[in-house]
Amino acid sequence: MLSRSYVEWRVGNRNLMHLPVKRYLALLVTYLKPQWGRTIVMGALLLVNVGLQLLNPQIVRFFIDTIIVKGPSTTLAFYALLLMLVTLVDEGVSVATTYLSESVAWTATNQMRTDLVAHCLTLDMGFHKAHTSGEMLERIDGDVDALSNFFSQFVVFLLSNVILLVGVLIAVYFADWRAGLVLTVFSLTTLLILLRLRRYANPLWVSYRQMMATFFGFLGEHLAATEDMRANGATGYIIQRFYQLLRPLLRSNRHARMATSYSGASTLTIFVLGSALMMGLGAYLWSIGAITLGTVYLFWSYTDLLSQPITQIRNQLQDLQQAEACIQRIEQLFSTQSAIQESEQGVEAPQGPLAVAFENVTFGYNAGEPVLHEITFDIAPGKVLGVLGRTGSGKTTLARLLFRLYDAQEGTICIGESPIKSLALRGLRQRVGMVTQDVQLFNAPVRDNLTFFNRAIDDAQLLQVLDMVGLSSWYQGLPRGLDSMLGADGQGLSAGEAQLLAFARVFLKDPGLVIFDEASSRLDPATERRIEQAVSSILAKRTGIVIAHRLATIQRTDDILILEDGRIREYGPREALATDTHSHFFRLLQVGLEEARA
Amino acid sequence: MKTWQLLWRIMRYRPWLYALEGLMTTAFLFSRLAFGVIVQDFFNLLPAQPHLSFTIWALMVILAIVAILRVGVILGETLTETYCGFMQKMLLQRNILEYILRRPGA
């Protein structure tokens, strides 16, 4: 069973096999360099630790030999005290090392988490659509977490254990060269066997972690939609899906753990056999009078001590197996390029109201399944285009293309005379503002919700903008002013107020083009009036695209574009269409917009 | 619910599996005691006999046999621990999930 999954894994992920050492080192250097001072102290403490461990059996050896030759004496008390002292200091050093290594590891992995989050934020919408938030959580937090051992211990612990191993061998050579030779051959053989065992479990851990990511993705998705799930009576179905996902997870976990256990059991067994070997050799050497009884103990004790570096090296390699899996996945994430590529020398969009032109634009979220077909229209600077159409006709997609959240497969989109692909991405998004139906709020103070965490904007400007969009009375009711917290799901804000807040964001950004997706739900008349005033002042000096649902909003547009199934059904100046009794727009005005959307 | 009550209820979910897991862990720990007793015998016998006897070699053989028997115990322990741990984790996750789905006004 085990080997079959291994083969399957190999075939599926051939390119993910064994990372070269260079890549590990590169990663370590990047994240450990900033804290090299503490890393060096950690290494020094580990060396002290190794020395004390080597000293311990030597003291007992002298103790045994003294007691056999001289019988009880005061020298014995001295040895006993020395042994206690060495043990105590050793423990103290161990605590200090653990503390330091944890601290180094956390600093390194936190930095890595930050880098990964920053990288993921640059990726395109297509990537984020394809990966659930739960999966991203597991990949950014879970994988990096599993790496903390790698940073805290791998190099330093592996190194110190190798030194301990060599130290033990040298000490045994000094006691008797034959014993030293046997122990050297034994240690090298054991290490070779263990290194072979290592390769066995690694791919199984990779697939296990991948499955965990899927599982968390499922949980995250369903927990986010709890209300809908319950409303539709899907609870039973979710629990059933939960069980279905767990079954392969258990199988994968069992494979990985058993493979690890095989190598663990082998290590322990090989080590006991080594002990038996050294005891037999010691007994023989003692019987021919080559060594003392204390030295027989020394051999046994050192062989026993060897289990520590050997198991530690095995553990480190095991961590490395998991770390390798994580590193591969983290590197994969880091190397994922955004589908939206910025041009080398990005042009800045001009100041003031922006012209917009679509020329034969065809786009589909999946290539070959277009949701927009050959869209052509243009808006002169300062003019307003009203976009009408049923749900799913492509209105929102149109807006997304303007932001370059996606690139169109065919045709060109120009903003301010330049194709958007030639514009600097940051500049483009700075010059285009958007107010959507569901305003995304952060679980953060009002200030940060307005400025998007940009601290350069001063409070006076914020208050002025809040007043402009008619939120000043709302603001006066806040318990802690701009420091009042807002909930991520819009706690403390009505739908209308959330939209007004989004207008405030647009005012702060001061773009040359505004896309306004009007709320389709009914708002109270007072809020509606405030929104209309805000829209008027925003569109006064800017180009606008309004996805309209209300007659009042349509009245302020210059041109009308009616979309149907991703194609232009009608396009022209509003006044001309409104008076043309044969136009679709004319009919819409007669039956009312509500029916048009249904 | 007190912590011990919670633990008791988790144990009762799959009592035989849990007992088996405990048995396996104990067997593993006892194998270490067995090694200690053998090594003690070795160091007691060695100074008592000036020449190497059959007993010393027999002790080495017993040590090796115990080590090999232990492999079975370790593998069995891993298997029961995997199932035991997984079952318990799954039970808790399932119950929490169900609780969240049923919670009013979540």
C-alpha cells in the first residue's frame, strides 16, 4: 500500500522531488542573517552542551575504577559532586538553548509569513478565486509554522549532534582503538541506513499536508456561509461531506505516520544491537585484561549516548522531510506569478477626468468561454456612461477589466489615450475609483477603513470628506471618533452608510474615473438623498461609469450602454435613445427598470 | 464541564481503542525496563567471572530478541495512536462544526 502511493506521488509530482542543499541554505541565510548574533550564541551554548555530555561518562568511569581499586574513599565523593555539578549546568544550558532557538525561529518564521502575505496580495484575482481562504490559511500559516523547527534547530542541532557523534568516537578511540574502530563502523552503517529510510516517508507527508489544506478550505468555506447553509437545510449534507473528506485524510495520515514509525523503530533496534555489540566487545577486552571494568561501562555509556545524536539526527531529518514538503509548497507559492504583468516602463495616467475606450474587447474568466463579446464604446473625459443589463449580463466584469483585475483575451482597453497594459498598475488603480454594492470593511478603526491604512492622510481631511458625503451626523454618534472600531461584516453601519463610506474613500483617493455599482436594494429616502448628493459631487469633475438600477441615477448619465448576455444590445446618447420610440431603452423606461433587471 | 469529565467522555467514545492504545504505550515503556534489567545483569555477572561464560553471550542474544520484539510494539503503537488520535480529533471537530451550524443567529 505504502509503496503504491509513493509511486503515484512520484509520477504526479516528479518536479517536486529532493531539494538541493543550496536552496535550504539560501532560505536559512535570508531569514537568519538579520539575527546572526543570537544564532552564534545559540551555537556556542550547544557546543558547551556537547562537551558536558562527553564529560559525564568519563566521571562515572573513574568512579567505578577507583571504587574497585581503592574501595570507598573521599575521592569518590568528589567525583559524585562533580557529576552533579556537570548535570546541573548541562540542564541550565539546555534551557537557555531552547529559549534562544525558539526566539530565533519565531522571528524568522514571522518574517516569512509577512513576506508570503505580501506576495499573495500581488497575485491576480484568478489565483484568489482558485484558492479558498482556508487553503491560503493553511499554506501561509500552517506551512510556515511547520518550518519553525527547521529554523530553530536544523543547522545548529544537526551540527552539534555531528560534533557529539565525532566526540564520542574520539573518546572511545582513546580508551581502546579496537572498540573505536568497531563503533565507527557501526555509526557510519547506522547513518547510511537511516539516510535511506528518510526518503521513504517524505512524499507521504507532502500529500498529507496538501490534503489538510483542502480540508481546511472546506471548513473555511462552509463556516463563512453558515447562515445560507442553515437557511437551506444543508447542515446534514455538510456533516456528510466532512466525513467524506476525513476518510482519505486518515488514510494519508496513517501512511505517513507508519512510514515515519518504520524508520523510528529501525533506529531504536539498530541502536540496541550496537549496544549488545559493544557490551560483548567490552566483555571480551576485559577478559583478556586490555581494559578496566570502568572502561567497559564507558563503552556501554557512550554507545547509549550515541543514541541521542543518532535519534536527533533522525528527528532533524524527519523534520526536514516535513520542512522539505513545506519549503516546496512555499517556494511554489513564492514563484507563482500574477497573470497580470506590469509593463517594464509603466506610463502614468494623466491628471483630471480620464477618457475611456473599449475596442473589440472579448473576455472570459475561463479561456474559450467568453462572458463579454466584442465590446466597443468610448467615454469622453468628464462624461458619464450608464450601464444597464440583467444580472449576469457582464456589467461587473466590465468594471473588473478597467481595474486590470483580469486582462481581456482580445481587444484593447484605453484609459486617457493609453492602453491599460502600458500603464503602471499602481498608478492605474490610484486613478480609478470604485464603489461596489457590498462595501468591504476591515475590522479596524474608522480612520483605517477610510484611508486603507495610509497614515499620511490627516484627520482634518478625513472629517472634511465625511462631511462632504453626509456622514457627519453619523460620525458625531461614534463613541471614539475616528478611533471607533468597525466590524468586518459592517457592524454599526447600514447598507447606505457603508456606501457613503465608500464614497468618502473615493474622495480621498481623488481618481479621474469612478465606477459606481449602485445598490439594488431599497434604501431609506434620507440615505438615498445623501447618496445622490455624493454621486453628484463625485461625478462633477470626473469621468463616470454607473451601473444603474434607479431612474434618478440614469437621468444624470450622458450615454447609455445596455448589455445582454455579454453583448452590446444598445449603445448611444441617452437623450436620443429616450426619445426614440423604437429603442430598447425607451421600452425599459416605460416598463420600469425593476422589470428590466428581473 | 470539568476537564476530567471532558477527558472521560472522550475516552468513552471508543473505549477499546483507547485501552489498546494505553496497553501499547505501556508495552513500549516496559521494553525499556527490560533493557535496564539485562544491562544490570551484565555488569553484575562480568566481574564475578574472570573468563567469558555462556551466560554473558546468552544475555546479548536476549537483548537482541527483545529489541526485535519491540519493533512490532512500536508499529502497533503508531497504528493505534493514529486511529485513536484521529477519531478523537474528528469527533471534536465534527461536534464543533455541528454546533456552529446550529447556533442561532451565527
